Amino acid sequence: MYIAAPFSIMFAPHTMPPTPTPTPTPTAPADFSDLPSPPKVLLVEDDPNLGSVLQDFLELKGCTVARRTDGAAGLDAATAGGYTLYVFDIMLPKKDGFTLARDVRAFDTQTPIIFLTARGKVEDKIEGFQAGCDDYLPKPFSMDELVLRMKAVLRRVAQGNQNTHSTAPADESYTLGTLQFDYGRRVLHTPAGEVNLTTREADLLRLLAQNTGNVVRRELALKLIWGDDSYFNARSMDVFISKLRKYLGADPALKLMNVHGTGYKLLLS
């Protein structure tokens, strides 16, 4: 009897086409190469390990960094001047970061301040903005995020100066009741003396003064002065409104009113 030999069928392996490599999405470089000049940073951080790491990292990115380890030494360095950005811890010996920022703002209303801190509660952030900071980064944080936040703050300040003060007349001023607001010098003259304003305080007060008696829409003020109307910026503006209301309180006839759900109105009764 004839028995056929078993047989097998061989299949050629199926070759899959190669998976295309996705094109990476362009991102902003986490360094300062796209700025006109690298920042000159005053870093005040009492933790020797973190301070050393931050200084080395920022210098590697091209910054010039002066480091101090307590608030009193930080104030001395800031008084000497020459910095384009301040980076402060909050829990500092001799003088805490909030106090340091307030002291610096007494003579320097322009140089931006970034807080680095383990204190991340909303109340702490509000106090930080009230002290005069421009940004607030809770620990732990990414070094690349710090660089990008530094760049964002520096750009906002530069853009604000270009869009407002460069085009404003040097003698631009506003009479607000018994107060005189010198926008060019960022000074509010009150019966009790002069109040030096930060860039954003001056820009916000100018917007309100230009629209005295009319509602300034919240989202408009945020986009004109902060660049966008995000929740974080909205909370920051609330702090600035409170500070302006305090300054304007030198004349009881001036009222800075909240218009619920809409914005703010400056009134002279």
C-alpha cells in the first residue's frame, strides 16, 4: 500500500512596513539663548545644597548668578543693584523672603521677583504677590520649568515696558481727586507723601484712570497687563486691586469698586 509522505506548507514571513518616526513638536528651549542677553540673577537661598545646584545650573544656562544665604545679605546685594531678576526663597534666616521682597520693592519696583518655596498654600501665594513678587514656584520643581518661568517673567516685563512706557509721554499724569498720579515715573503723590508703584500697579492704575466712571472689564485688564486671563493671573490681579484700593484710600472721595461678574470702576464722589 502506498502512503503519501506528509507535507508542510511554508509561509513567507509577513514584512510590516516600518513605523514612521513622529516629527517632534518644536518647543521653546529651556535656556536663555533666545533672549537679547542672559539674566543677571540674585539668588537668595539658605539651603546650601539646593543653592549650589541652582547656581551651577543657571550658570550652565548662561546666567550670571550672585548667591546669598540669608535675607539681610540678600537685601545688601539688591541695594547694590545691577540685577535683572531676583529669585528668593521664603523661609530665610535674619529676614524672611516676604519681608525681603517688600524691602526691595521700596527702592526697586521694576526688577521681577520669583519666589521658590515649599509653602504652596493659596494664602502663601497671595502674601507673596502682596509682597511684590511676579511669580511663585512651589518646591519641588523642575529646573526646566524654572528657566521657562524666568523667561516668561522677563518677557512680560520687557513687553510691558515696550508697549506702555516707551510710547507714553514722559509727563503723562492723572489727577485723581486730591492725588496726583505720575505714570511716567510710576509715582502716586498723596497728602502723606509719595507712593512708588510697580510696573503692573502703574499700568493697572493708568487703565482705571483713563476710564474713570466707567467699568473696566476684568478680562480686558488681564489681557492688556498680564498677557492672558488665566485663573492664576486673575488671582494675582485681585491682589493688585487690593493694593491700589489701599493707596487710593488716601482720598476718601475716591472709590475703586468691584462690579460683580464684570470688572472694576474708579469713581470720584
